[in-house]
Amino acid sequence: MPFTDLESDELTGYRPELSAPKDFDTFWRDTLAEARSYDGTVTSERVTSAHLLHTVEVDDVRFPGWNGEPVAAWLLRPRGVDGPLPVIVTYIGYSGGRGLPTDHLFWSAAGYAQLVVDSRGQGHDTPDRTVGDGTQWVAGFMTRGIDSPENYYYRRLITDCVRAVDAVTELPGLDPRRTVVAGGSQGGGLALAVAGLAGDRVAAALPDVPFLCHFRRAVQITGEGPYPEIAEYLRRHSRDRVEQTFATLDHFDGVHFARRATAPALFSVGLMDPVCPPSTVYAAFNHYQGQDRTMTVWPFGDHDGGCGSNPPVQLSWLRERGLAPEL
């Protein structure tokens, strides 16, 4: 059934006043400093089975993430091009991992390097070793460790995603000054978080139909996708855990990361998205600190947004900002 939670004129001005936790900046500064304190090296090994891809080279990358634990990624780039190339650091949607290299051929076909980051615990190649920390009351990842910000699953995943940007500086043939963070749904929310945490090391952000934004509203109005995991948890523990739960989630809300992000950003939204309600996307977009921010609106788009129509929009937008590869 078609879904849109606010009328178009209400959406464009939707800017809820949400207060970040007082310790938000300290929490993330300390989290990232701890992650960077561990020893660990970035490794890259050529995937020989990818020789069948005549125009693309593929490397199997490992880099230190949360707690120094190795995170898997694919690095794809046009075959025979030395670079340095602009790089699209790509984060994955909910319940998915980096998959196979052949799942990710678009950006290398356009002349970019692409670093596809596995999602710990969701993909097959990066386990979430601290899965036992905190609570896990329903299936999925939304309540894993939700008893506190320190234990929450997305603290570990977001840290991995920031460390992926750190890893770009150690991989040959890439231009760290032209690092673009990108993803859809959960990947879009992660791109937004990294844009807010990595500062000027991010040249641009491409968050498509971003998840993890305006948690309280999303949980209250959405019946599809991962947000109902939180609603189910609160149904079981509504007497004493509602405020504590949202206090944890406030440390991971895309609205607060958006307020700290300054890189040029191209968002997208599907106005019939039942998974990430349009108002939650606009809440982040309207709070985005960077002055160069653009929203691509798909009036009849659901959670797939613009589907295959969106990548050409992204290519043109990046080219206008001098972030295209030299052909």
C-alpha cells in the first residue's frame, strides 16, 4: 500500500529539534582514539580468480577496525590504471556483507576505485567477536547491546566504517583527498555517520535513503524493516527501558552526525519508502551542516529509491564538484 508519512511541503521543511547527548562528541572522540591505538596493518592481496574480469582489478583487503580486529573489504579499480584514483568507500545495507566482487562493478566501470566494506556480523568475512556484550532480545542487530552506548552494536560497526577511511591512506593508487563515502539504507546511515566523524578526510557523501536517522519517530511510525526490532524489544520491556533505550540510540542518530558533517552531500529519498520514512531522511538532510547539500527526490520510490536511475545522478553530481577520475 502506498506510504508517505508527511506531505511534500511539510517534508521539505521538516527539521525537528533533537538534542544530542551531552557526551556525544567525547564518546566518539574516545571511541575512535581507542580503536586507532591498537596495532594493525592494512593488507591487500590480488584476487587471482578475478582475471575473468578483463577491465577490473580486485584486491582482498583487511584493515584494523573496532578493537583492532580485522575488517574485510574488496578494492576494485579499472585494470591497468595507476592512479591516483578517487575512491568510493561503500557501506552495505542491513543484513548484507561485502558479497562478491561481481556485485560491485559500477564504480570501477566509471573509472573510480571502490572500497566495499564488509559489515561485521552481517557479512560472512568479518565476525562480530563481541557479540556477547550487553543484551540481545530479538533477532537482528538493532537491539544487540542496546543496554548502553558502550555495548551497542553500531558503536563497533561505525568505528569500522571510519577506520575504512583511515585505510584509504595506506592503499596504493588511491587519492585520499578524493574520498567519497556512499551507501544505501544502512549503508547510507553509515556514510552519514562517517561524514560527521571523519571531518575533512571525506570529500563528499552519497547517503541514499539513509537508515539510522531520527530513531524515535522511525520506531513509532514504521512497520517494515529493521526498526520494528526496537519496537518489539520495547513491547517486552516498556515499563522501565524506553528512555534508556532511546538514550543509547541518541549516540548513533544520523541527525546528530549530520550536524557535524561539512562535506558536500547528495542525499536521496523515496517518498513512498515504508522502511526509512521520508521524514526521517529529511530530518537528517535539513540538519546537515554542510552548505553544499542536495536531495534527489523519487516521488513514487519505495525503499529502493531511484533504483537504476540514481547512479547517473551521482556521477553527474560528483563531476560537477571535481571528483571525477581523469579519463
